[in-house]
Amino acid sequence: MRKLLFVCSENRLRSPTAEAAFSEFSGVEAIGAGLNHDAQTPVSGDLIQWADLILVMEKSHRNKLTKKFRDQLRGKRVVVLGIPDEYEYMQPELVSLLKVRAGRFVQ
């Protein structure tokens, strides 16, 4: 089972969409989390340890994640997907973009 942690700011639009889209894949467990203090599901050290791969939406997320969780990230791969905060939850264009940019890491 491949465990994917998707990270954005608020965990309201992009990462929950990624969680829903990739949870449908066979052999994949996906969780979305956010870096802001008021995120629906905040990123935690436990989630980082759980994940096989961490996929962040923007470079700023990687920077913030690295600053906050440097020790827990040792040995973890963090991938920047380059997906801006301009989509609604489960918007078809967002789902397609996620599947293209993150899909290659699921194989």
C-alpha cells in the first residue's frame, strides 16, 4: 500500500480533492492536510511519519513544511506539484491536473 500525503494551506480545496481522487486508486492510501493553523486537518509529525511520499501544491508549502518539520522529514521525499490556489473542491480541471502531476508517483 502506497501512502500519499497531500499538503496545501487550508486543507479545504486542493489537498482534499487530491485525497478523494487518489483514494480511488488501487493500492493507494491518501490523506490531505494543511499547513495553516486553521487547516481542516493540520499537518503533523505523525502524518509525515505515516507517509511514503509527501506531495505539496506549491514551493512555499515545501519551504514551510521543511521549516516546521525538518527532523521528521529526514529520509522523506517531498514533491512540489506546482498547482496554484485557483480551483474549487473537486473541480474537474483540478482533478485532471492532480492526476497528471501526481499520477506518475503512484505507479
